[in-house]
Amino acid sequence: MDPKVTVSGLQEMKLQGQKIVGVVAWDYQIARIVDRAGVDLVSVGDTVGVNLWGQSHPLEITMDQLLVVCQAVRRGVKRALLTCDFPFGPLQEGTKSAVKAAIRLAKEAGADLVKLDGAADFPEAITAIDRAGIPVIAQFGITPQTALRYGVTYSATPSKGSEIPAKMTEAFIEEARLLEAAGASMLNFTNSGPIVGSAVAKAVSIPVLGGFGGGPWLDGRIRMVTAAIGYGANGIDAEPEDAYVNVAKLTLDAISAYSEDVRAGRQIKGGIPG
């Protein structure tokens, strides 16, 4: 197995111009697969409730739920760095609450880092968590927890129009520098777009990664595994360019074939002969 990925190692990758590979995963088996694939960062995102459990909005997820998910992913990740999102609440409640939440995610769930959405409004919390020995990924841009500030509705499938306007470049450079000065080890710039994203990535010394609305202009990418493999009910009819494989269609075909074998009285694949 390759050496364990470190925060300083990712920061060195930025300096060397090497792109950082991040994925969002929510279960043990997927965690094992992506770790074996050699990704650098595995993120337990707060959108697990929406994407796997059918919740209506990421704000519904709780700390206890994230702890359980992060524990499962931790068991499958050996090489990559593991980060876990804060749910909405602990950061907004104040620095003491934020530090307590970070310690829980690190101690009880094994997170190597914690990811804070909207952290620019709480730089003192970043500093306190970093002082406690827990690295921070600060998420900013158009995010689930900050979309209303920019007068937009957050979407899990953002369009071209959801990119941050170029006129806001200086404002987001200032925000990125504030987050770096507060002690953030990495930034997750959501819906950055090529103009603002490129400028921000060049303005700070720490890695700037991107999920939705990111691209090669950043230091790396974070993508949900479920999106990359076309897993989900909507994936059955997805276009080929939307994912690297259509697991939803493969699963539909496999379960349909299994159903036909059972109904026809045939021995199923992998079944114990009777």
C-alpha cells in the first residue's frame, strides 16, 4: 500500500502543480474501493441524507447521523485522508460548540479533517479547531448552507447560471485569504467557475478544491462517487457523459435477470445448490 496521505503532502502537491483527487463517499464498501483506487481525499458529505436517504435538504442531517456514516467510511479508508462535514448548527452556535463538534468527529468517527460550510463568518472557530490539532477544510462559495446569502436556491445539479459572477472575484479572493489566515488547511470552493476559481486558487498557498462548479482551474476536484458511477434512480436514463459508468442501469439489468431466474425456477448465480 502507498504511504498514508497527509495534509502537508496535499499542500506540497499544490506547490508542485499536481492535481488532488477527492471523492464523497458514505459507506464502508465504497470507501474500500475508492481507497484502493488511490484517491487522495475521501469526504463524508452532509448531502448523504438527500442522496442516500431521500431527505429534502442537506440541513436536515444531524451530528449523530454523520458520526455513524463517518465511522463506516473510516473503517474502509486506510491510505487517503478522511474529512467529515459539520452539520448545520455547531458552527453557528459558537466557537465552543464548533470545537466540541470537531473533537467528536475526530475522536468518535476518526476524521482526519473537518469541513466547515460558511466558515468565513466564523474565522475564530477555524483558529480554535486548528489550535485543538484538527485540520480544517473551509467550504465557501454557493453552498447548501450559504446559498440564500447570494439570493439563489441551492441545487445538487447546478447550471451554468449558478457560477459565481466574475465581478465577485475580489470579494472571494479576500474571503479565501481570510480563511487561510484563520488557519484553514484547505479550501472547498463551490460553484467557483473558471474566472473566479482560477483567481482564488492563485491567491492562496493552500489547496483549493472544487465540487459542484469546479474544474481544472482549481488545485483538485471532489466528486460524489454516486455521481461518478451513475448510481441512483435518475442514473438509469443518464447521458453517457454524465458518469464514467452507469451503475444504475447495470443494477437494473442485474436485478431484472435475477428476478427472471427466480420466477422461472432456475438456480440463481451465487446461490447454494438445493
